[in-house]
Amino acid sequence: METTSKKGFREESDLLGTREIPDSVLYGVQTLRGIENFEISKFHLKDYPLFIKGLAITKWGAAVANHELGLISDEQFNAIVQACKELIEGQHHEQFPVDMIQGGAGTTTNMNINEVITNRALEIMGHKRGEYQYCSPNDIVNCAQSTNDAYPTAIHIGMYYTHLKFVEHYKVLIESLRKKSEEFKHIVKIGRTQWEDAVPMTLGQTFSGFASILEDELLHLDEAAADFLTVNMGATAIGTGITAEPGYAEKCVAALGKITGWNIKLAKDLVGATSDTSCLVGYAAALKRVAVKVNKICNDLRILASGPRCGFGEINLPAMQPGSSIMPGKVNPVIPEVMNQICYKVMGNELCVTMAGDAAQMELNAMEPVMAQCDFESVDLMINGFETLRIRCIEGITANEEHCRTQTRNSISIVTALNPVIGYKNSTKIAKEALATGKSVYDLVLEHDILSKEDLDTILAPENMIKPVKLDIKPKRHL
């Protein structure tokens, strides 16, 4: 039985001895030791509400199984479930101050949730915090569990909720690009490859391309996230199920499925699953794919808006702040720039997750805390970045339509459209002469009487240069 210490504190003990715990907190002695041991980063469990939700659901599911097996009383079960529901609703999250990056394979986090649920359950049952003889963090809330199955299961559940949130914001970003593609569908511009003039296209096609490459990643994200729905609850310490009663794993996983409404499955081999963190590696890789594409889009936006007079200048990004402390009038593309940096961070996090995933040894991967932190952080960064990019940049982009038209008309690359009619060799001669003389392709074709003005206008009509067409036109002569 825990004893009472000086006013405002209670005494709790563990393997290492007795400590005084403020009565104002729901966590206990093992959480306190974790706080003291791991002052590592600015990333704390309380900052990841969906992870806390995953932890609470995991403990709720375990309580259901243990109650059905007669291992915990009705009073304990009802109090634990109420405490879990409060956490799921967002209450008491300040009681999770532990660092996300920690040694012990997540034991500090597991005990943090065990102690918070226990002390809240004690209050619900009419007892004082720390009176663990009525409900114990280890014997009751953690009954039939180990950190090595409860912690990864909570990560899986928290990450799946996080994935659903991510996709919701991601789709809104894609839709904003689709709207711009519709707005700009009539504006013809020059496409570019290897920083050189290519062939005509519409600005709408540029933005449609942006939207499409992002949309393609939805399938990969969903496939990667689906792995989170397989859990190792019931594995306990190393996958053998020691301390768990027969049927516990199946009952617990069924309860998790009922609580979440998802098709959660028990891993086929719990020994293998307990050391396997490939789902975190896979999702980090899926996020990296998105980051690479978003980064490309932001780079393109910066290039297309470069200038305003000495660059591409095809679009205008919203002016968000003065761009220089020394150059008056300068405005920088700060929103795409910050999104670039988010993408680099996500790419770096993916490397960290991969290296940590490679660190599994024997029956456990003790590096899972940093893997979880990286995946949760990457999603949070990208969601915030998506909202900033959409609201403060994409929705306010305007086109310099006349400038795009002029560049297209003066581009030598439009000679490509003549290839099917006058041939590559003749087209090359026209292009070479245009470069040497400064004359336009259009004027040179008429000057050499290769095509009639009517036929040339037909070939170079914008609608005929931005998609496959079949034109029945013959040249008047060859060079």
C-alpha cells in the first residue's frame, strides 16, 4: 500500500526505491523517472494527441479482454474504460510530459499511460491517487501486457488515425491544384525540359500535372497505412504470450476492432511481429514519396514566378512579406520555401526511420520510439505545410497571360509542331536560322514559302499544339 508523504505529495515506490510524487499529477513514479532520464528533445507525448488516443484504445481493448476472462473486477473495468474515454476525448493530455525519444523500447510511455489511467480510475472509484491496492498500473491496467506488444499496437492505432487525418488534408491540397488547372486551362505557355524551351502547353496542364502526381500517391499511402491494422497484442514480452491467458490475444484484438470500427488483425507470428517495425519504415517511405513530389512542385512554383522582370515571370505568387532587409521592393517566395524545408525534414526522418528499423536485434527493436516520433512528426509537419501552401500560396496564384503568350509566340521550340509536316531536317534548318538571325519561326516559314499562312496558322494554333492531332497538310516546298 502506498503511503502519504508531506502535504501536496504522495509516496510511490518501484524497483529502485521510493519517490515523492505531486498529488496534482496523474502519473506516477515510473513516469517521473522517465521524465528525469530522458530530457532529450522538444518532442513530448502530450504533443501527439492521436498517439495518446492509440494508447488509450489499446488499454481499453486489453481491459475488455481481461474483464471477459475474469482477471479484473467490474468496478475496475468500468473505471478504466471511463478513464480511457476521457483520454480519447482529449482530457488529461498534459499528464503525458515524457520525451518521445527514450531508451527502454517505450517502457516509459507504456508506464505513463498505465499510471495516468490507474490514478484517474482510482478517482472514479472513490479512492485517492496512488492507492494502488485498489487498482494497480502493472497488475490491472497492464494485465496480460508488455510494453513490447502494447506500445507498438498503440503506435499502429495512433498512426492509422494520423494517416486518415493526413489524407484528408492532402486531398484538399490536391483539389486546390485542380481548381487552378481549370482556371488556367486557356493560357498557353512554353514547357521546358532541362531548363531549355520545349514545346507549348497550357498553364492549366502544368497545374493538372501537379495535382495528378500527388493524387497517384494516395494508393501508396493507403497501402502503407494498411499494415498498421495488423498488431501483436498478446505477444507480451517476446511473442510467446507469457503471462497472458489462452484466448486473451483474440479477445483483445476483437475489442480493438470494435472500438475503432477497423478490421484490425492479429499478426500470424507474434514472435516475428514483435521485432518487426517494417510498417513504420514503409509509411515513412510513402511520406517521402509525397515529399519528393511536393518539393518538385514548390521548386517549379518558385521558378515559374521568378523575376519579376528578369526571370520566367509566368505566374505571380501572393506577396506575403518583404523579402529583403537591404533591397527595397524585393518579395521572396517564402511559402514554397518553407514547404521545401518541410520536405527535406520528412526525407531526413525517413532515413532515420530506416536506420532505426535496421537496428532490430533478436526478439525486439529497442529503437521504435524514435521511429514513431519521426513518423508522427513528418505527418504533422506536412499537414501544417499543406495548409500553409494552399491558403497562403496556391489559392492566390495569378497568371501573367500576355507574357506567356508572347514567350510562346517568340519561342523557337514551336518549330517542333512543324516536324510532322515539313520533316525534322527542314525544321532544324528553320530553328538554326531563327537562332542566328533573331527572326521568329513563324516569319521564316512564310519567308521561305514552305507553308501557306493559313496552313501555318492551323499547325501553330494553340489547341493543335497541346495535344495529339492529325492534320492533313502538305508543305509547298522544302529547303
